[in-house]
Amino acid sequence: MDLGGVVLLRLGVLTPSRAYVRRGLSSCHRTTGFDIKRSVQKHYKSWLSFDAAMAAAVVTSCTLHSYATYRYGGRDVMDSQIPFACRNVRSDATITENVTQSLSREGIVVLELDDAVLNASELKSARQDVTAARHLLVTTGNDSNVRQDKVVRVNSTVILDEEKEGLTGVGLMFCVDLLRGVTHSLLEHGYIESHTHLVPRHVQLAEYGGDDGEHYVSHLDACLTSVWEMGLQSYMQSRDARGRVLTCILYLNPSDWDVETSGGALSYQHVGGADADADASTWTSISPRGGTMVIFDSRRIVHRVEPCYSTRHALTCWIMGQVDDV
Ligand SMILES: O=C(O)CCC(=O)C(=O)O
Ligand SMILES: [Fe+2]
């Protein structure tokens, strides 16, 4: 729910005014997809009056929102699931104990062609779906000097873009489910770098056009800056990024992607490493070949997308969770 929605709901409780409550509830529905009023009325219709249902809805939504903001800092939490609910056979087959240990030790792990994350026909089918979904891609709200990709949020049944909706194909759905299953597989093998995880229903499909050296400058996926340093407005805007603990990327490019000619490598180093201007040798590069999966600690791995000279597609799932700071 956006800040305006929370304020309206809270004003509604205090006044109480049906207009405030209605606007707050519809804002909540728009931003989280959760229709509180409808679900309260549906379940308690027989004995609750409209006002009582409204009051219950307001209290529930304020509590959920405050909890989500406090606990995970993000809107995505309202539309998430526990890892167990997202378990996936292919994730379980590819995320082994060794993979989990490498991730814990290095903060990043790469699964390539030999690890059989996707076979050739699965990659082909996902790529066809990506082509069909390209008209839904939109530029992000970020500064265009920072990143030049276009994105759309997809889940395993629909592609969402504020205005337009369309069905995804089975190829893309398979990849979404695979990415969403990773957390459960890691936990099964004892991953403990973070805990109390939640898996968003939506993952991001991103396209770097490849015409003009499109890239993404070096950054951390988790936002670790305090409200005092960044100001209230930026803090609220960064809420999705504040709860991130793991980044899981699946590349949907041709399996013979060549970084020499197409660029587009994912380069990374650990937090505290040399900065972006330093010698390139302090950065490690990963080729975004189709079927390659990269999992990394969103709070520890600084990364960037090198300029792209061919169209480049990546599907990314950000897992939310808690970290015990020492
Ligand atoms: O596509 C990639 O390799 C990484 C993209 C990225 O860093 C991001 O979207 O945050
Ligand atoms: Fe990133």
C-alpha cells in the first residue's frame, strides 16, 4: 500500500469518514492486489454490519502494512509466500549441498549449462514467450544514466504491467516457478546467512536492447542506507529493496552468448572491494548465456551489467528476509 493509502485509512479510523476509508481501501487494493473489504465482507457478511466490516478491514490493513514495513520494508511482502509453498522439483534437483555451501562461503554461486538448470527445449520455449511479451516492457523509474533496461513484472500465471495484462506461456511460467523454488532448496541444505524468508509472487523480466551499449552501473540490490541518510521520500521509495537478502537471476539469452561480441557480462565484487573506477581485474565477470543461473547475497555483492551490444534478457527474483547483524 502506498503512503497516501495508509494516511487515508488512518484518517478514516480517526474521523471516521467512509470517503477516507473507501479511498484508502481502494489504494490498498491497487497497490497490493488484496481486496480487504471484499474478503472481510465475504467471510463475515451474515453478522457484520458495513461499518463493523469497514473498521475491521481498516485495522487489519493498517496492522498488515505496519508489520510489513517494519519487518521487510517492502510492498512485495503483501503478495509473497513462504519458501515451502514455492518448492519446485527442478530447483531441488539443481540446488545441491555444494551449491548452497559455495553461496554461503562466497556470497555468490553460478550454475551453468552443465548444471542443467534448463534444457535446450525449455530455454527455447521460454525465449519464445519472452519474445511474445516484449510489448509489455517499460522503462524503469530509475535515472536513465544508471540503467537503460526495460522491465515487466511477471508471475507464474500473468504478466503485469500497471495497465496491460496478458497470459504468460508455459515456458516462462516454468522459469518463474524454478526461480521461486530456489529459497526452499537452499533452506533444505541448511542455508543460514539469512532467515524468515518470503518469496514474492512476481519476478522481473528485463531487456537490455543491445543497440546502444545499454548497461546498469554498479550497485547493491539491497538498500542498506538509513532514513537519516537518504531522507523520508527516498526511504519510502526504496522500500522494496530494503528487505532483499538474495538475488536469483536466470538468463534467457542464446546459450552461445559471446561476451566478446555482445558484451552484457554481469561483473561483480564483494562489498568493500575496490570501487568502480579501480582496475577491472578486481571484478569477476559472468557471461549471461541462456540457462545460466546466478544466485547471490543482495547485501554483499556489488555488481553491474556491462554495455550490451545484443538484446539481452534476464529473469530476476529477489528474496526478502531477515539478517542478524553482528
Ligand atoms: O541482469 C543482470 O545480470 C543483473 C541486473 C541487475 O543487476 C538488476 O536488475 O538489479
Ligand atoms: Fe542488481
